Amino acid sequence: MLLIERVKETEFLGREFLLWLWYNSEVNGGTYKLEDGDIELWVDKKIVLRHDDDEGTEKIVFTGDNLNLKEARFALMEKKQVTESQLRLKVEENEYSFILDSEWMNIKTLKTPKVKQDIKEDPEGIFYEKIFLIEQAISAIDTIYGEFIELRLSPAWNDSVKSALLNWISQVKE
């Protein structure tokens, strides 16, 4: 099986992951309790929804500092799916911003905290600190995605999570 075929078969997981992150962002404040401590991850400033059918592709982008996601949730009711989100991540005292796309699960435009090393005292330290910060962000995303996959494959997904997501989407009418 070609790589592109495998991506097409499993790309629904990326869309469901972004939807689940969005739901947790609004319902639980985006807090994830992990073994190593709490991580915060929430939707921030941009969300892209898309619908593909026989007539073509329809794409809607919601952006802004005061993102009104009620309209985006209404688009979910119209069979649009989340394909890209700008996210904010907080691990310990470090805060990150990046865009995550659902098809390839690419992290785009990763903005890390400022490096604290002094270039005059330790020129190589800047490089290693930057790599540490990148690895910290990727590790946090991997951990949260791993928890999502465990949940997605468990009976709890169909028993409670799926209905909670659908209920949250339908509350946009209120």
C-alpha cells in the first residue's frame, strides 16, 4: 500500500483529534493531567474547516484574537470537518504556539519561548536549549495524541465521548 493511500485511510483520526482538542479546549479549559504533570493545550486564533463532496471542496477559515467559535461549531453541523488549528501549548512555564494540520499531522510555524542562554557565555547552549524546547513541545503533543488514540480505540469513545462531542456541537443552537 502506498503512503498516500494509508494517509487517506487514516486522515479521519487527525480531524477527530483536532475536534477533540477543540472540545477539550472549550469544555475543560484544555488541561490534560499526565504522569509528568499538567499540560495545557487549547485552540487559539485560527481554525480551518473543510467539506469535500462531488461538487468540490468548501473551506472556511475562522481567525481573530476573539475567535467566535459558535459559527465554526455551526459549520460542524453542516458536515464541515476540522482540518487545521492554531494551538497554544503550555508545558511547565514554557508556552508555545503552532498550527497543526489533520492530514499529515504536521506542526507548522512552531513558536517556542525565547532562549535564555547567553550567546557570549555559551554559543552552543543556545542551539541545545532551542532543540530542548522543540522536543518538549513535540513530546507533549505526542503524549496527548497517544492518550487520544487510546481513548479513540476504547469502548468509551462510542459509549460516551462521541455523544458528548455531538451534544457539544449541537449546543450551538442555544
